Amino acid sequence: MSRVRQPPLVTGISPNEGTSWTKVTIRGENLGTGPADLVGLSICGHNCLLTAEWMSASKIVCRVGPAKDDKGEIIVTTKSGGHGTSTVSFKLLKAEKIGILDQSAVWVDEMNYYDMRTDRYKGISPLSLRPSNPLGIDFDKGKVPLKDLEALFPGVSGEFTSENFSATWYLIENHSVTSFDQLRMAASNLKKQATKKNEGSLAYVKGGLSTFFEAQDALAAIHQRLESDGTERVEGSMTQRLENVLNRASDTADTLFQEVLGRKDKADSTRNALNVLQRFKFLFNLPLNIERNIQKGDYDVVINDYEKAKSLFSNTEVSVFKKVYAEVETRIGALRSLLLDKLLETPSTLHDQKRYIRYLSDLHASGDPAWQCISAQHKWILGLMQNCKEEFINCQRVGLGAIALDLEGDPRPSAFSRIRDTAPLNKGGILHTPRHNTWHYETPQQVQFVEKLSDVVIGQLPNFWKLWISYVNGSLFSETGEKSGQVEKSKKNARQRQNDFKKMIEEVTHRLVKLVRGALLPSTLTELELRLYGGWENKTELTGPWLTQVIHTVRIIFEALVALEIPNDLLQVIQDLLLELRHHCLLVTLHHTAEDVKRVAEKEDWVVDNEGITSLPAQFEQCMVQMLQSLKEPMETKPGEVNILQLDQDQASELCVDIIKDEGARKLCERIMKVREQVEKLWKDINKVFINCLEQLSTKTDRDIDTSHMSVDLASPNLFSGIQEDFCPTLEQRLLIILSNCQYLEKHTFLNLAEHFEKHGFTGTEKITRVTVHAVKELDESLFDAYIERKSDPIVGSLEPGIYAGHFDWRDCSTPTGVRNYLKEALVNIITVHAEVFTVSKDLVPRVLTRIIEGVAEEISRLMQCVSSFSKNGAIQARLEIDSLRDAVASYLSSESHASFKQALEVLPQLHNGADKKLLEELLNTFKSSMQLQLTCFQPSNVQPVKR
């Protein structure tokens, strides 16, 4: 029986506002099981099903139609879930008239553009871009499953506009049950469409034949009229004679008044020259004024004068004006070269760059000065970054310390000082090797290098990006530039060079990432990249705190670039670098923690507290907590970063296999899984190292133990025999101490660590904790068996010789007078073990004594079963000793020891005589009263062991 699906629920739409035909992405739950399941989609009341593209059960992509409502819900309807609901809404913006060069606050669909020449929209419906019905017949209602078609026709598609179009697929998908007559009609329709297409150009020519003939007739008439009018070519024409008379009259007048007119012309020339000099003194003084204003830096005055002169004299035919204006153009050309040199000069401020670009634009400089400036700044930034690396490399080779890269008077504080002031690092801990008092001044050169790179990028790239933004929006140009069309020209050039600038930003970010990798992660570069961006000699491995500082610096760079609104795809390489730095910091910290854990054993002082443990568990827990605290900042997930501690291996595998479809994202997930496997292995290794330390401490000989740092509290009672100022525990005492530590680790330490892991965001550690606890239990069992073997075997082995001492015979013995010495000696030995264990840990006493008594009871049972027969006195003696031992250790009897004692008593003859029973009872009471003091330790007590 199929499970009823929930109705569709829309929980998000991106973007949440826009004009008609805006492409949107709808996200939600239960949005259908496939394209065929989606039967309805409306936005703001408009049906958008025809443009909908079903992506998954949680994602649909479509275009918003021309709805009447300004704001409305997004309703999805599916066959499986029915009519859905929405928790979000979409705001439909009214389309404005936007030219092809104008900026818009919303995305403008190219299919609905505004033609400025006709002052109206030329809209193309997105439905017109979809393939029409090429066959001209109805589609079948029954659809063949898409999966079956993909299996039958791999590598092709049934989409009519696809390059891999398959006609067979198309017919099966849309006309699988169409009749033959219908298909024949479809073939006829295709032929008609092809015929119309071929006849289109010929029909155009036929329709214009009349126009061509009319034009030809008009040209022929004009030619004939010109040929008929040939009178002007005759020498004796009226016009020619009139011209000759006038010329002779003019020559006669010139001869009569030549002298007078010459003086008059000279005076007029002088007067005219003076008038010209006075009237056009602006032009004649302009070359000198340009030179003076250039020297003073008054470029605005020069540009205004030049624009005025250009508007007045650029097209003059007067030779003197041409000569002076040519001198002006020469001076202006020199000014263009000067301004271009200043523009390309580095370093320079953004204000100066904009000023020089505006000057060059107003002077109509050739080329594109703004783009030249952008290219120069790009090369300069790359050079700064590379020079920074070279300076550190050179200083490293000559053995110099920290260097300071000269950023041409940049007043900003260095990135290192910013980080130091805002986020001081936790410099080491009690388990790390002590450092010199001046260690914090000895910053590794790789860290200094990253700080200087940060200064270069944060100091220069923002101005570089702002210069590009000004270039794109046309704000580089003055009002004159706007009037002359420079703004529109700049916007056009910017659109054409968007890809080039994107490559510049990519080159800067890739150079930054590769330089950092060359200093910190050389293994991630190729050999060629290492030669370009590596070269760090005698590179020391950075510790976790220094790597944390580097991560903090790179994050500052990333946040600074994000604040500039640089697209995320250009900053992805920095995100990848951050991910690998975080991974590297995690692995290095775990390696160092493993080394610290190894040194924990050297600090064991064997001083036992009231709970029966030494400082060893606390030192291990402190070491792990310190590791987690040092990883808090690098493992913190910033916006856009991957949480590498959130999922366990099974969840990460499921994510990579079932959810991630993008190849790049899949590789990223696989890399995270690999790192998590390494982290899990290192965590296990750390716990394994600690368990090995416990095992080594329990098996060290007295000569192997460094007692120079051990001490005891001389004010405490002398609990161990032979304790002196230089205390050195015996092998049995070490076994007991480590056993007590193992119990504490299992019950407290590992539980505390699990809480710390969860608190710091390390999830999925339950498996590691289980494996570690299991290993500790195995070590505990091994050490416990070793201790029992050393203590139990001598006691059990002394029973048989003690029973038959003095040729004792159970068949021929005298009347019992009391418990024999062998049993008292066994009890004393058990009491000694009790005292030794109680001194270390009260909790270990029942476990140890129960096991020892099981061995003693088993041996007593075996010895009794080996006796062939008992006399009456022998039976009384045996029963007396068995009852005495059993009653003395009654508090520590287990089911196994109870059974052993029962088997031993069943072997003995029963006592039927009342006198024998009375004798047995008297002797048993005598034994208990005589050894009352010794047997007191076997009684339940709440007395705590004395702290040493």
C-alpha cells in the first residue's frame, strides 16, 4: 500500500522580487516526484507551469509571468500531494524603460529589451524560445517514463532544440500511440514548412521588381537631360563674353589706382593686425599660459582654456591661427604624456588616479587611460606580492630575523598588530615544552610573510576594485565627459572588458593563495609552482597556535574582500585555502597532542589521593581539553566555510553519495571525509599512546623509573613498607595504582572528555570513546590478572605443603586443638594483600580479595577431594579449618567460592555426635577470638584510606 505524500510547501524563493520574466528558484518540501508529477505552479496568481523546470523534490526553476497582482504567494500543485501552500511571497516590480547601456537595480531579461530608437519595448515571450509543435498534430496523453527513454537512447535527447536530438525518442515520447494517418499528416506538414522556408528569399525579390524598374527609369531620364543641355561648352556663349568684359574693367581700375590702393591696403593690414592681436590675445598667449599652469599643477585651468581654444580655432582656415593652435596642441600633447605617466606611476591614491583619468578624458587622450591604469595597478600588486616573498626568502638565507615590507608610506597598522590586538593567541600550556621569556617576539618567518601579504592585499586590492567600479559606472568622468559621451563609451568598454578584469582578480587571489601554500602547504603545489612560489629553506613546522594566527589573518583578508562585494566565485580559492589550513592545523595540533601525551608518563609522581588515583588521568584530561581550546578558533565555522566537525563518517558518506551532484562539491566532500578519517585515526592514536603509557608505567622496573621528580607527603602515615623521602613503588604497587587509574578513566575521565568534545563542536566521537574504553578495559583485565597471579599463586601454593607439614595424615591424627598454622599464615597473607590494596584504593579491595579467595577455595576443594578417607578427628580438623577460613572471609565470597567451599565440605564425613559438634564450635569460637584483631579488616567498613 503506497504511502500518502504530504502537500507541497514552498519555504523560499530567490530572488524574492523582480519584473516579469524574472528567473527564480523555488525551494521547499514535497515539490513533486518528477517533472510529470508537477501539474500546477502559480506566482502572484499567474500560471507559470509552462516555464517551470522541475529539478528535485525541493527545488523548481521557472520564470515569473506578467501577473496582475503586485505581490502574491507561490502555489505548487502536484499529482501526488495535491494543492500546496507557501510561507513566502514574491513581489512583482513594474518594468521601467531601461536602455541597453543603463544600469538597473534588478536583473533585466534580455528577451524583453527597450529599443530607444522606436521608444518602445520589443518583447520576446520566453514561450517563443521553446520548441513549437513541429509536426502540427496533437501530443499523446500517455507518456513513456523518462528513465526508460534514457536507458534506450543513451547520449541523446528528445528536446527539439538539442544538438543531440533524436527523432525516434521524440516520436516515442510524444506520439507513441498516434495513428499512421496522423503521422502521415505530420510528414506533410513538415514538407510544407520546408517549402515555405526555401521560397522566402525568391518571393522577396519578386515583390521588389517594380521598385527596381522605377529607379532605373529615373536615372535614365536624368542622364538624358544632362546630355541635351550642352550650350555652356560653346566658346562664344553670352556668359563667357560677359566674364571677359568684367575682367578687362577690373584690370584698368587696378592700373589707375595702384599706388593709392597700395598705401590704403598697408594701413588696413596694420590696423587689422593690431585688431587681431587685441581681439585674439587669448589664443596667442595660450601656449605660455599652458606651460605656466602645468608647472603650478593647475590642470583644470589648462583643460578649460584648451576646450575654449578648441571650440574657437580647431577648424580655422587662418594660417596664423593654425600655427598658434598647432603650438597649443603640441603643449597639450606633452600634458597628456605627463598625466599618463603620473597615472601609471605607482603607488598612488585612488583620488589621484580618478583625477588623472578625468583630466585625460577631458583632453581626449587616445586609447583608454582608465583601463591602462587598472592594468598597471594589477601588475604592481602582483609585483608587490612576489617581492614580499623574495625579500623574506633572501632574509631567511642570510639568517636575518623579522623584516618589514615597505608599503610606500602606508600609514595602516600591520595585520599582525591588528590580530594581536583583537585576538591574542593561547601561547602554549602546561604540557608544552617551556619557552624562553622572549619567545613571543620570535614570530616564525612564514607567519610574518602571511602578515605582510595581508597588508599588501588589504591595502591595495580595495582601491583596485573601487577603481574598476568607478570605471564601470562612469563616475571617473567630469560633466564635460558626460556631455561628450565619454561616460557611455566607458560603460561600453567596461562591459567588453569584464572578463579581462575578472581574470585580473582571479590572478591576484590565485597568486595570494599559491604564495601562502608555498610557505605553509608546499605539498599542495606542483613542481613548477614550487619553483615560482616556494623556495623556503630550513622551513620549521609551525605549531597549532601559529597556524591559528595564520588562519585568522587569511580570514581577515577574505572578510575584507567580501565587504567589497567581490563575487564569491572569485574568492572560492581563498575558501579552499582556509579549508586546507584548518585541516592542517587540526592534524598538526593532534600530532603535538600525541607528543604531549607521551610526556605525561614522565610526570607520573605515584602520589595517590583519597580516590585512589594519581595525577595521571587529570594530566591526560587537561592535555585533551587544552587541545580542544586551541582548536576552538580554527575549527569555528565562519559564513561560507565548511563545518569539518559536524558529521561522522557514515553521515558524510551518505551526503557525498546521495545529495551532492556537482563534481567539484563531490571532490570537496571526499576530501573532507579523508581528513576526518585522518583525524579519527589520530584521536585513536592519542588514546592508544596514553594506554601504552599506562601499560609501560605498570611494567617498568625500579631502574627504569625516573624518581627525580617524585615526592611524598612526609606528614602522612607510612602506609607502604620502606617508604622513604625518595619513594619508588614496587611492581605490585604500580599495578594497583594503574588499575585504580584505569577505573577512574573509564568512569569519569572519558565521560568528561565526551562532554568537552560535544561542547567544542566535535561530534561523532562516540565510536572513538567506545573503542578507547574497550582498550582501557582490556588493559585493566590484563593488569588485574597480572596482580592476582603475583599475589594469589604464592598463597594458593602454600596450602598443600602447610596441610601436610610434619607428615600429617587425615586418617590418623590426634584430637583437634585448634586451627593449624598454615591456615593462619594464609589469612595473614590475604590480610597483607588487603592492606596493600586498601592503601591504594578502597574500591579495588572487594575485586582483588574476591578473586584471591576464589583461588584459595578452589585449591581447598581440590585438596579435600584428593583425600581417600578421613578419620573422625581428621574430619573434625578439616571441617574446623574450612569453616574458619570461610567465616573469616565471608564478606568477599562469590558464587564460585561458595560452591568450592560447599564441595569441600561435602567430601568430609558428617558429624553425628553432639560432643564432636560442640568441640567443633568451641574450637571455631576460640579461633575467631584469638584472631579478632587480624580478621577485623575483612569486615565491611566505610573507613577511607589515608591520603599520602
